[in-house]
Amino acid sequence: MRYEKKVIVLSSVLAGLLVIWALGLVFSPDRVQARSESGRLLSGKSADVAAVSIQEGGGALIELTKSDSSWTLADGSARFPVQANRVSSFLDDVAAVARLRPVARSKDSWGNLELGDAQAKRAVLKDEKGKVLADFYIGGYGPTGSEVYVRRSGSDSSYSAETGISSYFTSGRSEWLDLKVLGDLRESDIQSFAVKSDIALDAKSKARTKLDYELRRDGKSWKIANSAAASTSSAAALDAEAVSALLRTISGLQGEDYVSAPPADAFAPILARVDLELGTGKSKVLEIGSKASGAAGSDERFYARLADGPVFLVSSYSLSSILKGPSDLAVKK
């Protein structure tokens, strides 16, 4: 055989072997399984999502809407601020799901996987034009505990995915809301504050928290501004760190939920009031109204608001931590 023919034959054999090798890679069991398990829950990027609706089986619908870089939660005609970082984490976790392992192809399996309409949690994600980017259901946990069962809307097939997104569906709306009553106020922003209170926080003893005093910064220390409180206070001097700790508690006050339609007498009368004067010359006024109906014992909650602002439900425990008197702030002997 001539040398040229030998080269052609050997080249053809090599080419054939390469084709066989390539086909072996493409159709290997591992590759076939990987392709069958590939799949995403989100079409597009997490940044494309402008509306999220979440519903636990049989639970209330939670609707979140994006405006610029902030998110709000719809409650009838009212809209309340949402923790943007929580929404971002949720969307990133949904976008990170890139592998869905087939579990079943029939609706008959939904019950065992907690993917039935009455059991499963549903999420619908849309862009700003209303296009659906994701519509899926979350069921129970898989055998490893780190995977959950999922199905896409409109499909009978069920899958498992290694993801922690199930935790976002069980916490209720309060975990999505930004419930900071005083916003991003810092302790260092406050130059003076006055507290007035005549509120019973202990349902058993009916003891009332009666307070009426004002404190002002005096260099690095604090002094009682109103003479009546100074004369009745048993404190010879105020502990600057104790006052600062109280202001951090006040500025970080968290509500338990918003109230879109409080009763007409929710703040008639106002049972407690905290006036905060800021270094900017502005002020914030926190008002505490009546006890919310249906609250009892350790679950007592009161209506609270910044003057003319949204209404919160605040626990009696949280209120007891901010309604402190001068004697509570005195230097310990």
C-alpha cells in the first residue's frame, strides 16, 4: 500500500475513533442523567423580577411589588415597605436552582410529595411588563433534608431540587415587612426626648406606667430638663450609657405588623407618647394608643404610630423596654 493511502486510512480510523469517543461522552449515562435533570425555575435574571406573589397552601396571598430599588407589600389599597434584602435573597436563591431531578410524571404522586394544590406553596414571579418569569409550587422535603420537591405550573411532572427556598414560604408576611417603627433613626441623631405614659402593660397586676419627664444632652452626659421630674426623681445623676441604651432600644423599636384599617378609637386617648428632638432640628413623635382587640396575657399588643404615619401593632413587651423612667436610668450605687 502506498504511503499516501496508509495515511488516509489511518486518518479515517482516527477520525472514526474520535467520533465514537465523542458520542460516548454525549450519550454516557452520567451525561444523559445530567441533561434530564437540567432545568431552571426562573426564566431570565433575578434583577428582571418586578412582582412576586407567594401563597402557602390555603394561606393568604402575599403580593410584593418593586418600585425603583424598593419593594412594597399590598394590603388592600395600602402598601407597606418590605425588606429589600430579603426579597433579593429569595430571588437569588430561585435563580440559583439549575438542576431539577425528575421524581414522577403523574399527578398521582403529588399527594405523597406535598405538591397538591391544598398542600403546596406557590410562587409567581413577573417582570415589569407582567410577563411570567416563573410559576412553580414547593412541596415537602426530600430524603436528604436539603432538597425539596417542586413542580412547574401547567405540568404534571414532579422534581427535587437542592435549595433552601422552602423557608421563604412558611414565615408569613411579617417576615417580609420592614417593621422598623422609627425607620433608620440612630441613637446619635437624638438630642433630647420626652416621655409621657399612663398605660397598663401588665394585664394581671393592672399596674400603670406613669411617666412624665424630658432629658437633654449635656456634652457627653444627659440631664433632666423639666423641674417636676427632677424634683420627684430619686436619681442623683443619670447614667449616660443607660440613657444611650434606652435610645438604641427606642430607635430600633420593631412592630409586629402593620394595621391597614385601625379602629376609629385606636388613639382615643393616646396612652403613651415619646417625643424625639433630632440634631437636624426635626422631630419624631411616637404615639401609643389602646390595646388591640383580641390580645390578652403575654400576647397583648397595642396600636402605635408616628404622628400621622402608618399604624403598627407593638407588643407590650416591646413597650415595657422603651417606657423607662429617670430612676431606671440613674447611676447605680
